[in-house]
Amino acid sequence: MHVPPFAAAAIACFFFACPESGRATDADTPSATSTESKVALTFSGGHDTEGMDRGRPVILVASALNVPPEVFREAFTHVKPAGPGQHPEEAQVRLNKQALMERLRPLGVTDDRLNEVSNYYRYRRDSGELWRHVDAQGYATVQNGVVTGVTITNPGAGYSSLPTVSVPGVPNVFLTPMLSFGTDLQTNGSISKITIEPITN
């Protein structure tokens, strides 16, 4: 027996629930969508030095020269720097450099490289300056008030200690950065990774 198409549809709707015309089904109705946003990270600090270094970014200088920090510190104990606000005499400059090279040359440090690194990180501390550096940049992915991911868009450079990383508007989150040091002056002391730490009660 031939059943017209409209009759077949009516029979199907008799046995199976059919949606009303013009009315959305559950499948068509969007569920409550979560809100996701990108919030710029705030980086603060990250330029501390050891007390024994008296403001010198030894970790950066030593890494750029490819020598251990303790080796550079020992070499620098034979240097007689000028006092605050003073410029060393030319003769003392030569003696200081000679003292450094006697201990660094055996480790592969050349005179030109020492000059390059020293000039790059030279700054006037008494004038409130800071050595050459680049501030890091990045953003956090925030979903329903929770940080679900962190993206570094600029790792920065010139960090001598761990900076504090925070997400404005999201107080209950702890981010731990990791620093990377090396001989490349453009990336020495940069942020290589930021970890979202679990919150413990």
C-alpha cells in the first residue's frame, strides 16, 4: 500500500516525539557558554643582586662570559673599583682589567669579549639607573575567573632574579617564572617558562 509522504511523517510523529514547528530542540539550544578572556600579565621586580655583588649583575655578566658566577666573583675580588661618583684613573683601569683577564683568559674569555659584556651591562647605580634590560610581556587566559593558561609574547632580557608575575583582577593565582641565562646578550636573563602553581588551602 502506498503511503503519502505527509502521512508517513504524521505516523512517525505519533510514535516518536517530534519538535513543534518553529520551536528549537535541546540540540539546537546553546548551553550556557563559559566566558574566556585574555588578560595582560604584570611583571614587577626581577633585578635583585646578591649583597656581596654590591649592585653588579654578576649572574648576567658571568653567563654572558660563559663562566660560573663564583669564578667571576673571585676574579673581581682582585679589582679595585672607584668610589661612588668617581671615575677610576686610566692606570687603575688597566690594572683592574689585567687582574680580571689573568683569571678569565684560561677559561676562554677574550679581551674583546670582556669589553663587550662589561660595556653592555655598565650602568650608574648612584644615578638610579639600571643595567640594560627588556621587560617581559605575556597574557593569561582566564575562563570563568580561573587562569587556565599563560602565554609569553616577549620573554624579556636582563633579569637577574625572579620577577613577580601577576594577573590583574585575578588575585588567587600563583605564577612562578623560570629564567634562562646564556651568552647571547639579547636573550640573557630572559623568562623561559611560567608555571601556574596549584592553590593549597
